[in-house]
Amino acid sequence: MTNFKIIQKRNIWLSIAAALFVVFTISLFVWGLKFGIDFTGGSLLEVKFLGTRPSVGQIEAGLADLKLNSLTIQPIGEQDVMLKFQQTSEEIHQAALSKLNELAKKENKDNSIEEQRFESVGPSIGQELKIKSLWAIFFALIAMLAYITYAFRKVSKPVASWKYGSAAIIAMFHDVVITMGIFAFLGHFYGVEINTAFVAAVLTVLGYSVHDTIVVFDRLRENLPKSNEDFEGTVNTSLNQTLVRSLNTSLTVLLVLLAIIIFGGASIRTFVLALAIGIFFGTYSSIFIASPILVVWERWGKK
Amino acid sequence: MSDNILQKLLKPSARGKVWWVFACIMVLVLVTSLVDFGGYYNKAVDKFKIPFPKVKEVPFRLGLDLLGGTQLTYQADVSAIATADKSNAVEGVRDVIERRINIFGVSEPNVQINRTSGGDYRIIVELAGIKDVKQAIKMIGETPLLEFKEQNTEIRQVTAQETTQLNDFNKTAEKQATEVLGKVLSGGDFKALATAYSQDEKTKAAGGDLGYITEKDNPEIYNLAKNIPVGKTSADLGKVTNGYEIIKVEDKRVKTNAFSNTEEKEVKASHLLICFTGTTGCESGLSKEEALEKINKLKSRATINNFKDLINQNSTEPAARESNGELGWFGAGAMVQSFEDAVFKQAVGVISGPVETEFGFHLIYKQAERKVEEIKASHIFIKIMTEADIVGSQSEWKNTELTGKNLKSATVEFNPQDGSPEVSLAFDDEGAKMFEDITGRNIGKPVAIYLDGYPISTPNVNEKIPGGKAVISGKFNITEAKLLSQRLNAGALPVPIELVNQQTIGASLGQQSVNDSMKAGLIGFIIIAIFMILFYRLPGLMAVLALMVYSLIVFAIFKIGFSMAALLLVGIFLLIGITVNGWFILFSFISYILLYFIGGLSPVTLTLAGLAGAIVSVGMAVDANILIFARMKEEIANGKPLTSAIEDGFKRAWPSIRDSNFNTLITCFILIMFTTSAVKGFAITLGLGVIISMFTAIFITRNFLNLIPSAWLEKRHSLITSVKSSENK
């Protein structure tokens, strides 16, 4: 068992967390998340050029007739090109395909294109997804708070059991905001867009963060009745007892995620990146935020 | 400990019990391996000729993003429908779409209704492995157009002066066409000439490009283009009904089916039908056995030369005598499935054995087969003037107020006089009234029924017909009648639909994703295995073995399937099994197997997000083991003897494993309820993974550890931890 004085130095940890939280909240509000077509509506078309790939400028010129709104063209890998635009109709889709085919043929008659992926999302669907995602997050929060309150009902002294739930949720909130803040940053500077999978990642981070916090609280739950230290000391002991486990679990999960990021193909990379960031901060928050908050809360109660 | 084996088996000691459980786990491993690797097992049985029974191969059900394919989401506009009827109407839409797709034979199309929280109705159509999405969209949105027409009494004749005018115009047109032809032949750019001169407004801008056409699409142009070699243009002016054509042929190829991606074929065949009681419209009075016997006898006599006579004498198809059982040329989708399957497989010039369809037994003589050719052509069209241009587009027929909208149902019936097949139409109340009016004002005159713009029947009205029933009788055989009624019933969509979402994934991209995920999963697994064994030694190794069992179970469940009921039942039993009494674990498997046999399970559709969920759940699965082992080390450090430290590690870690995993399950549950498709797939696999991981990480790891005699282990402390226990030794 390790014996670090974590709780005693809680002001440092809470300050770091608060600083990060503020920085990424600002990033979130200033830059905002870059929503992908899942949310905004629009089309995404990925084609492979069999033969030489025309330059972005050539493609842009070739598609000029179609007057595609907010068109972005992004080369992917060796032969692929990804196009995003606002229109979602099937006619536009077909027209764009035939124009691209013409472009491919211009260079060499035998060249052609192969459609890899096409997604079109009507604007109403995008709006609906936003609302749905918010509801999902809201319900998840309520359900977790209720469960923790129930699971910790027997240890309501010296801290009420709902405060365990609240502390876990504050820690989780910190993780989620930081993850979103980092994506706002990535969106602004690297054009990383968020999609449905990102919502899944955020919800998973939410679950994981609380999961991690519960493990610490569980130890506290076990130690409290038999401990002869004060509350602060008991919390610190419990933290130390679970520290190795927390680090090991996060390390294994992060290693797996890293494997997916490196080998797992482009389409789920954003998703896994969000998971990895969230889980990293989830581990931090379960050790350095949730438990210190409990202690702070207990102190206030005494005054 | 060295009693005889039988006694040991029947009255297990504590250690005996451990071996029993181990045996059960091994059976589980064997069964799940057979499910997972059934294909390899069967191959091995074949190769080495081992006398083992073969197992049923269960494939993974891959989602569209892994398989390649298209997902189309339609929004149904139900604003005009009363609230109570809305879901009915939408189910109608789904059925129509399903039937339209089925006509074209996509493998396992998936059509679902999804009611959104906002009260909208969506229809999600999933077409796996489809190549030509454009055609699919067209097909789904297409409505068969049924019209009823009456004679146009106000036909105006052309005057002599107008005839002169017309002839003058056409002479000019011919001259112009000849000039353009001259320019084409002398090497002018066809596209530019088409844009400059063609009077076909639709294709003119695109250099006259008609795309690929088949004989069905445009018979006049097809027949002209047929004789022109690829890359060449017409050598002389082609004359069509309303003008002159100069054609350039760019490509000729065999048409491929948009769904199966195979070459489309047409066959020419005739058939002899012996129906039996119970088949559609049969009056032969033969039982199935008698019919089969009869057709076998006929088969033994049949030759190509006498087949026609045999049909005339024996076929129970009502119109067989007139048609000699000839079906003419037909392509895929024209006949009932079983007939079509047989005739397309059959060799040319052969009479088949008995083929059973819903009409009875057939002998089929396949006379010829050809590929459907399509030609890519461009054209320059010079219009001539016809009488219709002068007197207006007046046809012999004019529309009445009655249309397919008023159709309630269509059924195949048989004419009581000659037994020929007919399609009977029933109209709704409004339609019945209209039909009565129409027949009333057309007594003694013909009324035409048009389908998709072509007349299919023009009966004479003998009397006013009340009651809202009409009959299309005519030149079709049973199969055609059946198809027509199917199409009409599949018919009009009850409410308008709009395509709001479309997702297409190319097959190669899907395959790439599968490979990438497999690689990521494998590497992740190896990393975890190394980490666990290095850090937790022997227990770590056991955990890795348990993790392998975990993977086997998870993939078997993905294949066999699961349901909400299974999740609840199995979950509860497993929980009791782990905490209270191990026998409940057996219950959970029995209840799962039972659900499998009563069909309460459906395979998990694996998507990319789903695979990610499965991989992430491996990480979560290890967490339970880490919790246990960390606790175990601690107990040892506190001076407990090894066996009780192991025991306590499991016992004390349980509450936190329970609470933390339960929490993840809550998240999964909410994700499953509130989200769709990709995210849902992720939540399902993650949730399943969490439940199963609790079982493997706790129950199986513990069993594996218990297998090792404690006395032996006690001497080898370093297999578990480097921390020496302070007392006790």
C-alpha cells in the first residue's frame, strides 16, 4: 500500500482541476464544438480515384457548376477524397458523382472513381439528435445519482449518502467538460468534427468516471465503520489503498484504446480519442477531485 | 483423497466440486468454440475424415458499415392521417416498401419502423451489398400508376391546309437532319453538334447523352443503335415515330442486376402445369401425390418434339391451349420465385423435372437464354411534325376521375366461363361511385385500364356496374395475373414519404474496417495479457485465461443472439450465482438456451461502433480482476495466509465490482433506450461485455485459481506477489 498525503494537499489538486476546468470551459465557449453533419445536416461523400487523384483545386473547379454550399474537400490516404456539403438530395449526390467521374476520366480514359461512403442527414434529423443526446446525458446523470445514493445509504454518517453521488457527479462533470473543451480546441485548430459516436464516447466517459469514483468510495464505505482515524484520514487511507488499482485499470484501458487509435482505422479514431481523453481525466478526477470534495463538504458541515 | 473415482464423483469434496465446476466451464468453452469456429471445425472433419457429426455454421450478422451497403431513412408524412390510424398507415408503407424490394430479390432486406420521440414516423431500409443505390431509391419511391380511361369523343381531324403545312415542315426537318448527319459523318464533334442542333431538350445540354438504355427502355432507339458498332455513329438517318435520329454508340455491355451484381438474363420457355388441390385456382381435383405421379409420367414421355402436344392435352393452365404453354421471353422478377429459380438454373434445350410452385407442378422447357444487352448512346434528334402536333396531344383515350388511388385491393380470380385468369379490382366507396358513373355513361363503348401508361385491358361496357368491382381480363397467364395483383396491392403508398437520411458504405471500406478492428482487438488483448501476467503473475495468467473464455462467450452470443428478456434473466441469475449460490449460474445458461429454442433471441448486428464496444469491454473486464488481485495482495501484505487472502480478495472486491459495473450498465441501458443505430450498437456490445465479464472475471478466474492445490501454492508465494507476509511464516 502506498502512503501519499493526497487529501492533505487537496487544495493543490482542486486548484489544478479548477484551472483546467476554467481553461477548457472557456475553450468550449469561445470556439464551440465543431458539429459534423450528424448534427447539422448535410452530406459526406468519400470516393476513391482509381488512377491519378485530381488536386483539391481541380475538384473544386469541377464541382463549381453544382453550387454546393459550404463545400469542403479533404484528401484521405493515397487515393481517397472526402467531400462535405450542405445539400442532401439524391440528385445532387448523383450529379456530384458524375462530375467526379468526368474529372477522373480527363486525365486518362481508363480512370474511374469508386464510391466508398455516402451519408446524408436531413437538417431535422440533426436537430433531433442534439436534443436526444442531451436527454440521454440528463437521464444517465439522474440514474447514476439515484444509484449511488442508494448504494451508499448505509454510510450516511458523517456525510449524507447523496453527497457521495453529488461528489461523483461533480468529478464526472469536470471530465466531460474537459473532454469537450479539448475537442473544441481540436475542432478549431485541426478541424476535428464531432459526430454521433462522440456522444457515445462522452456517455461512456460519464459512466467510466463514476465507475472509477465508486471504487474509491466503496473502500471508504468499508473502512468508515471500523476506522479509528478521523474522516479526512480515513478518506486518505482509502485512496491510497485503491491507488494502484485505479492506475492499473486506467493503464490497461488506455493501452487498449491506444491500440485502437494506432491500428483501428480512421473512422472510429475520433471516438476512441474522446474515450482516451475522458478516461485519463476520469482517473484523475476520481482520485484528486471526488474524494477531496467529500472532505471539504464534511468540513463545511462541521462549521 | 485417494478413494475410488466413482465415490469421488458422486459425493464431491470441496476440491471435487472445484473440478466439477471446471468440467462445466470446459463444456462451455467447447460449445462456444463450436459456435465461434463452426466453419473451421467442419472443414477439419471433412479433411481428416473424422467420424464426428458436423455443426451448424452460424455467421456473424454484420452491420452495413462492415458489410457495405445502404441505409435509407424515410420520413412518412402522416399529417393528413387521423392519430389512431397513423401507425397503421406507416405499417402499410413498410409493407409496400418491403414488397417492392422483394420483387427485386435483395438478400435479407431489413425494413423497420422507427417512431421518434418527437412523434415522427421513420422507415429505415437497409440493403446489404447493393451496388446501384440510385436504382434502389427510384424503385422504392416508384408508384404503379393505374388509370381508367374512356374514349375521347372530341377528336378533331386535320384540314387539307394543315396537311400541306405539315408536309412542308417535315421536308425542312429532313433536310436539316441530313445536313447535320453530313457534319457528323465528316468528322464533326458529336457532342457539340448535339448541343447545337438536337431538339431533344432533355439531353441536348449533355451532348445528347441518353445513358445506358435497354430494349425495354426505348425500343425505337435501341433497335437503331443495335446495328451500330461501338464508337461509331449512324451511317444514315434513322426514322422514328416523331422525328429523325442520328445516334452515336459509346458502349455496349451486358446489363447487371443492381442488387445481385450479376449479369441480367432473359429466358424463353414454355411449361406444362399440373395443379393439385390447394394450389391457387386449381380445379383438377387431383391430390398432391396424384399430381406428382401424373407429372412424373408425363416427364418420362416428354421430348422436345412432343412437348407442345403434351401441353395441349394435359396442362391445367387455363389458357394453355391458346398459348401452347409458351411464356415467351422474360427476365428476372417476372415469374414466381420457385419457378424463376428453376428455369434460370436449367440448361437450354432441356425439359426440367417437376418443379413445385404455388400453382402446382411444372415441367419447364427452356428454349433459349440470352443476356440483356444495354447500349450507351448519344443522339441528335430532329423533330418532325405529326398530326398530333397540330390538333393537340389528343389521344383516342382520355382520363376519367378514377385512378389507382381509389383501389382497395386486387385479387387473382378465374373467369367462370373459360377458367382464364383475371385480376379483380375492388374500389373504395368513392371509387365505387366513380366507376358506376363511368360505366353508366359508356354503355356500349370500351373503357381502357392503363397501367404505367400502357393499356392492359380495354373491355366493352355492357351495363352500368354498381358495387365497386372491376375485372381486368385479358391475355395474361396465371403468373402474370398474380404479379399484376401483387404490384397493384403493393401499390400506392398510403402516405407520402421523403428520403431524409442516406448512408452508403462501399464493400471494400467495410472489409477494411473489419480487418482494422480485428487487428486492434488482438493487439489490445495481447497488451493486456502481457501487463496482467507481469504485474499479477499466476493470478494474472488465470485472469488472461478467463479473458479468453470471455471472448469465446461474447462472440458466441453475438452469433446466436440475445434479447432484453435474456439480458434480464441471465443477468439476474448470474448475479445470484456469483454472490449467493453457484448453481444459479447453471440456471442462467439453461434459461438462455431455453430462450434460444423458443426463438426469443435475435443475433446482434455487429457494427463498427459495436466492435469498439466489445474491445472497450475487454478493458472493463480486466478491471474486475485488477480489483480482486489488488485486494488479494493487500490481504497478503496484512499477513493473511494465502488461501484466505485469495478468498478475501474475491469477497471484499465484490461490492465495488458490483456497484461500478452496475453503473456502467445504467449508462448502457440509457444509451440503448435513447439513441439509434451506431451508438446503440456500441451500448449493446458494451453492456453484454460488462455482464459476461463479471461472470468470467470472478467466477471463472476463481475456479481456475482454486484448481491449484493450496499447499503447493503456499510454498510458492512468489507466484502471486513479491510482498512477503509479515507474520504467519
